[in-house]
Amino acid sequence: MVIITEAQLLEGIIGGTGWILFVYYFKNYLDWSPQTEGFVAWVLVWYLRKIGMNLYSSFKNKNKSS
């Protein structure tokens, strides 16, 4: 019984890592309010997850057909 798929696991790793990196960068290098930092970090993490999953799907489908 599979509870979480390989793709879901990868998406979680990409999202968690992206969140940590973006929040660290914003807190240390930008002088924004915490609300703005959180919002922008969330949007960037969302895009990072989508781009990462599209790359993963393309890579997996390309190697599957070969």
C-alpha cells in the first residue's frame, strides 16, 4: 500500500527546501515586513514546486519511453 507517491515526496522536498531558502534570504537581505516576506516567499515556492514537478515529469516521461 503506497501512502505517498514518489512525485508527492519530491514536491514536498522541493517546497520545503525552497521555503527555507527564500525565507532565510528575505529575512537577512531585504528589509520587508514579515507579511510581505511570507507572501512573496510563498508565491516563489509555489512557482518553484510547479517548475520542479514539470521538469521531473518531463524527465521521467522521456526516460520511460527510451
